[in-house]
Amino acid sequence: MTMLQGFQIALHALRLNPLRSFLTMLGIVIGVASIVTVFAIGSGAQLRLQEQIRSIGANVLMITPGAVYQGGVRLKDGSKLTMTEGDVQAILEQIPEIQAAAGSLAGTAQVIHEGKNWNTTINGTTTGHFMVRDWQLASGRYFSGAEESGAGKVVILGSTVARELFAPGDDPIGAQIRIMKVPLEVVGVLDRKGPAQDDVAFVPLSTAKLRFLGSASNINRDSVAYIIAKVAADGQMAGARAEIEGLLRQRHRIPAGQEDDFKVQDPAAAMEAQQGAIRTVALLLVAIASVSLLVGGISIMNVMIVSVTERTREIGIRRALGGRMRDIRLQFLCEALVLCLLGGAIGVAGGITLSMTVARMAGWVTSIDSEAIGLALAFSIVTGLIFGFYPAHKASRLSPIEALKTE
Amino acid sequence: MTDQSPLISLRSVSRTYRTDGIAVTAVRNVSFDIAQGEIVAVMGPSGSGKSTLMNMIGLLDLPSEGAVHLEGADVAGLSEDRRSSLRARSIGFVFQSYNLLARHNAIENVALPLVYCGVGRKARLARAEACLQSVGMLHRAHHFPRQLSGGEQQRVAIARALIASPLIVLADEPTGALDSRTGAEILALFAALNRTGQTIVMITHDPSIATQCRRTIRLHDGELVSDERVAELVPRRSAVS
Ligand SMILES: Nc1ncnc2c1ncn2[C@@H]1O[C@H](COP(=O)(O)OP(=O)(O)OP(=O)(O)O)[C@@H](O)[C@H]1O
Ligand SMILES: [Mg+2]
């Protein structure tokens, strides 16, 4: 008997009881589906992080507000904007390792162009922001000095916003768009940097303060929400960081022993650490999913043992008609394999569907790679072989005479 | 196959079963030959060892003592796999309870032994069709065993026994589960087969069936008590329809 005939017999036997066959392979289906999904979500999260790391740019430090004390009560980090444009200026002028720096204020708003409407992040900043992030223009120009100091009604669009507001043939440069009823002229469109980065519109910092946040009372005229700064070389990161901390403590008049009201972070390093954590969690989840594969294998073995008992007479007949022991073994092994492979295939399809659903519903990035699918299928084949072998071996060892006597 | 050496030859064959230290000798010191083209009835009371003897002739079992020769070769010297292959090609079993695979239709059942002879699907089905035709069951080729009467199932089973053109057909009470009329039809089928030269060994309890065979072997308590041949001139009450 050939392998092919073994598979034909197996398929015939499994088709006779589709519900039972499906329930038997359910454990494998669930196991493989979870492995594929976990892989997809895990590698999606990694890709997203890598993209973020890339988009921040190399050797970038980020300074955000820290804890503040008001009447002896410690307020949450970031509850007060503690940095100013003066801080940006001081960092740029007094720390030689810093090549570029920019402060930002950000919020979300509707952006409108001729009946097209898009909700996006509005970032008020200076041209230095693009220098820090090595962010090139696809067309147009950056802000001019006059626009930066004089609250110019100009805007630079991220590629997503440009795509959403303008038809493919339209040149956005020179067009008028409106943000919170303020008409602005598009002066530049940025290069693509990644889906999470490109959904943004930049205006001069002075424009953001004067025209969008003007009435907000809790904002100091001079405040910025965060500062990004570019360090000249990789080896200077730690030194530059210490210098910024010293400078800002001095400028903010923080006495020795009191907590800083700002935080200096290396976002790329933090994200790399996060990436390691994601990998660990993903591996843990895969390990858990593998347990359900194991359970699935045991369930197949269980059903196969029952099936061998039920079909003892069939085995006796096949042996009497000339089936060799190895033919019987092959027949039942093929059955277990078909169950596992079919379960694996359904599981892969289910896993792909599930991770695409997760991607859509939760807005996570998922990435299905063929390696994970191959691994899951290989797992199910191995499971079939391991858990199918014992029942198949048992079937092949039955004495044909005894087997023929059973009912 | 040479004309001198018999098809099957049993030499002082004994078969002893040992369960829990108790030894039961089902077949004791039996010797006889079966030549090509014979039709032999095996008779004896229940428990006299007929089925045990048949299993040894059919290579399903080996003697505890003595030797079974198939075409001059001692079957004890053959490997388990080799004996299985010989069963596929050289032995055709017919059982009292038909033993068709319930989940396969008639033609697939008939074709089954050829799976173990390495014959491809198309050729298998073509030969199965011819065999079904020869037992008059072609019109039921795609029926499942449960859709067939006992007599019809036994015809299908006989077609299955014949499909690999075996050296010998071994039938263990093939009419035991059938009424006398249907039994007679099945018997007629065997008789017709034998006239074409097919060697047949048939276990039966029915003396009237035995008289239609030219040779009758009687067992008692595992021992051979008589081996009679009926002269050719005695007319057979054949029931050929
Ligand atoms: N596997 C076995 N283990 C122990 N004893 C056995 C076994 N098989 C058969 N026997 C014994 O061997 C003897 C002969 O059995 P066998 O089946 O050959 O009889 P039989 O002539 O075919 O009977 P029947 O006409 O009822 O079918 C019986 O006494 C039976 O109990
Ligand atoms: Mg018997």
C-alpha cells in the first residue's frame, strides 16, 4: 500500500463522520490559530516599534515635563507644562553637543479642504523639529523665520493628511486649508516616514499659540509641551543628557535634593527595551498556545485509540485480505496526519482571519509571515506523527484471527 | 506449480492454544494434501478444530507442530509480511458473516484485496466489475452492505475472494447464515467455480452440502477421522440456475 492510498483511505474514513473528525481536530485548530495570531500580533508590534524608532531619528533626546509640587502636593507627571522656549534656546546655545532642538505643542483638530475633512494631530513647532528628526520634504519648503516669529498662517502636511485632503493629481502647495476656522496656506508636504508618523499637520509654534491655544489660560505664553534635541554623535548621548539635566535644573531653580520637574529620555533606547519585552511576552504566549496544540494532539490520540477499538473487525478483515502490519499502521498514521494537517490548515486560516480582525478592530499592526505559518504546520505534522503513532502501532499489532472474532 | 507437488500439503500438523497455563489442542497430528482443482468439504462438530485448520491453510496462523506447505514451500519459513502478501495474491477467504466493510460499497469491497497487491485504482475497479459480473451482482455495485440481503452480501464476498485469482478459496461455513434456498444458490456458485478449475475448501455443518463435494474431510476433537472421496460417476445434485 502506498502513502497516497493511505491518505485516500484516511480521507474516506474521516468524511464518514465529519462532525467527529472536526471535533477531534479542534484542539489542533485552536492551537495553530493561536500560534499564528500571536506571531502576527507580536511581529506586528515589533515592526511598529522599529518604525517608530526609525521615525524618531538617530541620537535624539526627548525632554518632557516631570512631577511638580504645588503647596506640598506632588502632581502627576506632565500635569503642568514646565518647559519654555527659553529652555530650547539655552539648550541649543549652551550645550555644544546639541546640533538642533525644537519645542512643540500638540493637539488634535479637524483639517478642512474644500469639503474634505480629516481629523489629525496639529503640532506647533519650529523648523528645527524636522532637522532633529531628519525629516525631508516631498515638496515645498519649511517655515521661514518671519513665519516662525510672526505667527504665519502656513502649514506643512504629513503625507497621510495630504493624501486625505487632496485628490491624487492635485498639488497641495499653495492651497488654502482651514484648521479651527483659521485659513492656512500649505507651504510643504513631508516625506513618508511610516503610517503612525505621517498623520500630522505642522504649524509654526507661534501660530499654534496665537491662533489655536490663545485663550487657554493654563498655558504660559512661553511654554512648550516637549522638546526634542539632536545629539551630534552616538557616543555623546550620555554626556549631552547630563548637561541638559544640569542646565534645566539651574534654569528651573530646582534646589539640590528635590525631584526634577522634567525628564530627559532616549526614546530609541526605551523602545529597544520595549521591543525586548514584547519579544518575551510573544514567546510566552506562543508557549501557552503550544500547550493547546499538545492538548489537541492528546485528543487526536484518544479518538484514534477509540477508533482502532471500534474498527478491530475492519482491521481483521484487511489483514485476512492481505494487508501487512505496516499497511495497517500506515492507514491509521495517515488518518492522524490528515486530522492534524487539516486542523493545521483550518487553524492557519482561522489565525489569519483572527489577526486581521484584531488589526482592524483594535487598530494594531499585525504581520503574518510565512515562517510562522510553516512553523505551525510543521508543529501539527509532528503532533500527528507523535500522537498517531501509538494507536497506529496498536492497530497493526492486532492478531487477525482475534480481530475477526470481535463484533 | 508443478503437477507432482500438491497445492497444499499438511504434515502432522498440530495447533495448541495456551491460555493461563491450560493447553488446548485444537488440531492434533493432521496430515492431508489438496491438489489443484479439488473441492473439499471439511466437517465436524463444533469445536473440533475446523476453523483452526482453515486459519493455518490460509496463512493466518502457524502450526505449533508439523508443517503446512503451500506449493511445496513450508509457510513457517516465510516472514509475516510475506505471508500477508501471499494472502492477498493466493488465498481467497469467504466467511460465514460475510465480513464486508460496512462503510464501503460493493465494488470497493470487491477491489480491496488488490489494494494490497499494489494494483492501481482504475485497474482495481475494472477487475472488481468483472468479478461482480461473474457472481451476478454487477447491478448492485454501488450499494452498501447494509442495503444488500445476506445472500447478496455473500455473493459480493465471493467476488472479493476471487478478484486476485487466488490459488485456493477458503470458505468457513459460507451458507451458515443463509436460508436453505439461498444457501443452495451460493453452493451452486462454488460448484460452478470449481468446474472452471478453482480449488475450494469449504467448512460446512450440512451433510447435504458435503455430499456435493467430491471429497469430505471429517474432524473430531482436532483429529482427522476420515478423508473420503466420492467417485466421479455419482451424479451431483447441483442447483445451477
Ligand atoms: N484463541 C484461542 N485460544 C484458546 N482456545 C482456542 C482459541 N481458538 C480456538 N480455541 C479452541 O480450539 C478449539 C477448536 O476451535 P475452532 O474454532 O477451530 O472450532 P470449529 O470446529 O471451527 O468450531 P465451530 O464449528 O463452532 O466453528 C475449541 O475448543 C476452541 O475453544
Ligand atoms: Mg469455526
